[in-house]
Amino acid sequence: MNTSDELAALLRHFGREGCSQEPLYVALCGLAAESDSALALLAEAPPEQRKPNLLLAALHERVLAGAAPELAAYYRSAGGERAPDTGLAAALAACLVREWPALVDHLRHGATQTNEVARGAALWPALGAVAAATGVRDVALLDFGCSAGLNLGIDQFALRYQTDDGAWHARGPARDGVRAEVESRWLSATRPPPHTGWRIASRDGLDTAPVDVADPAGLRWLQACLWPHDARRRERLSRAAAQLRALPHTLTQAGDCIAAIEPWLAHLPAGVQPVLLTSWVLYYLSEADIARLRATVDRLALRHGLAWICGELPALSAQAHEPPPLPALPPGEVAASATLWTLRHRDAGRIAERALAWSHPHGRWLHWLG
Ligand SMILES: C[S@@+](CC[C@H](N)C(=O)[O-])C[C@H]1O[C@@H](n2cnc3c(N)ncnc32)[C@H](O)[C@@H]1O
């Protein structure tokens, strides 16, 4: 059990190190660390979820629901323009008192569930690499730890990569003001690969707690997990959600998602290439479950040709080899959460693995290794 002092220290640390680009959150973390009610609220979360960003997402959700007008004045996401000032403490206190039951519910049962479609900057060429490696163009995509499953719409997003010379390279469908737009700095010397003709034949997601984008409360929770100032991420999420609603897909809740992979394979039509995607989900699995997932995927690769695109922290994604060296990053970018994308598949009856790319965890930059 954390003491109030420990929770206050956690909030102060997050305010200093975890959200320095969001002045509102820096101020809220400082105030929450001094507030008995805010500390009691954080203590409501199960120990593994007792994180400042869950508290901040819960407050943000109340703001987006229109239930915290005093706080909304400070949230760009709710049209607020007020910079953090001496009135923020009273606004926080009022929200904590009035919205206590809803806030406690978020802390007890919620989890910050980022579903970042800009990871598609890496997923798009990775699907091309699968098609090149297997010779099959029709992909059956299974997104494991899919959150709302937004990455299942990867072929519908307008992507563009900016190379060092400042030129933009568009991939996927053209921008039309409606599609989700993904932009990424392309750090490799080679140009972004062209489309190789792969198609997504079916789209399925698995999660212990999938989010239904047709449910306004579910979508609001995803928005609440974003930082309030970030209008571009907010718009990308809304657009990707609208696109996914229009696409045939399934999202399945499973207590044991690893056990659900083989039954999924059994129902695929002949001639499609099954592809398992994991992006920023292994981080949440126990060591035993990661080992079980790896053994399951290798068995299914050998027996059914399952290919695995894995975008995670390097210690989690690289199995066969040491991670390749990181590229020189653009100014202001840090290597701490760099994501290593790997492809593991059956090749001549054996398991082959290679590193495909390094990327920013939210796709802001990409170093394609091929
Ligand atoms: C950070 S989100 C990543 C979502 C998505 N893959 C993406 O790249 O945006 C992590 C997701 O993993 C899910 N998750 C956590 N533990 C899981 C498990 N044991 N099996 C399957 N999904 C899990 C969470 O519910 C959450 O939706």
C-alpha cells in the first residue's frame, strides 16, 4: 500500500519528468500532490494502476463529458484557453467533490489505453515486408492488445514521410480532410518503400478490455487518455475511429488472448496470409505470458504460416538478435521509449526473424531497416 507521501512524490515526479510538454498537467500534478482528496482518489486504483496519468485521464474524461465546467476553462480539448493560474486549485477541488463517484469508478476500473494510429508509420511498410517475405498479398490481420482496434484501418490512412531534404512522400490513400493523417520523419537514407499491392482481407482485434468506438463513452475515454493540448492527435483519433466504424471488423474480449490466437486462425479462408500485430502490449504482459505468447506464435508460424509484426521496447521485440543500433534522432527526440519493429515468420520450414525499423513510440519518426 502506498502512503500519501509516496503518492504525492509520484505525482510530483510525473509533473517534473512525465508531462513537461503539457503545462496544465504539470500544474495539476503539483496541486494533486498537495490535495488530500486527490491523493485519496489515486489510492482507489489497484496498486499496478496507481499512476498519475490514470488520475489525469479520469479528470480529463469528466471535462470532456461536460461534467467539470470549472476545469474545462483550462482544457484546450474542451475549448478552454485559460493558462494554469491561482483559480486552478479551486476548479480541481470542485470537480473532485462533485464528480467523486465517477472519478472513483475510473480509478478503480480504468486503465490508460492509448490507441495510437501514428504507429501505422511503421506498420504500413511492415505489411509490405510481410507480403515480400511470404509472397502472399491478402493479409488477415489480428491486432493483439488492440485497444479500440484503430490500427486495423492502417490501409485507410493517409500517410506521409518527410525525408532529410524536406520532401514529403505520400503513401496509402490521398489526404481528403476526412481520413486519419499520419506524418513521420523518415530517418533512413533510402526512400520510403512503395506500395507492393498487399490488401487487408480481414480485420480482427483481441484485447482483455477492448474499447468500442461506436460507444461514445468508450471513444471519450480514449480521447481522455490524450493530453489536452494535442489537437492533432485528437483529430487523428476521431478520424480513425470514424473510419473503423465503417469497416467490417471484429473486436473480441478475452481473458486469455494468447489462447484465442489459434481459434482465430482456424476460421480464416484459404489463401490469406495471417499476420499477428502486437504494438505496445507486451509491456503489460507478465514474463511467463510473454514466453507463452512467443512459444505459441512460433508453433503457429511453423504449422500455419503465421507472421508476427512486433513493435515494442527492444528488449521485448528482439528475440533472435541484439537490437540494431539506434539512428541519430532529430533534435528534441529522446531514445528512451524507442520502439523496435521486428518481423518473425516461417522461412523454408524454420523461424526467421529480422529487425524492420526503429520508431518513436507514437510514430513521430521512423528509421526503416528493411
Ligand atoms: C498501450 S495499449 C496499445 C494499443 C494498440 N496496440 C496500439 O498500438 O495503439 C495496450 C493495450 O493492451 C491491452 N492489454 C493489456 N494486457 C493485455 C493482455 N494480457 N492481453 C491482451 N491485451 C492486453 C490493454 O487493454 C490495451 O488496450
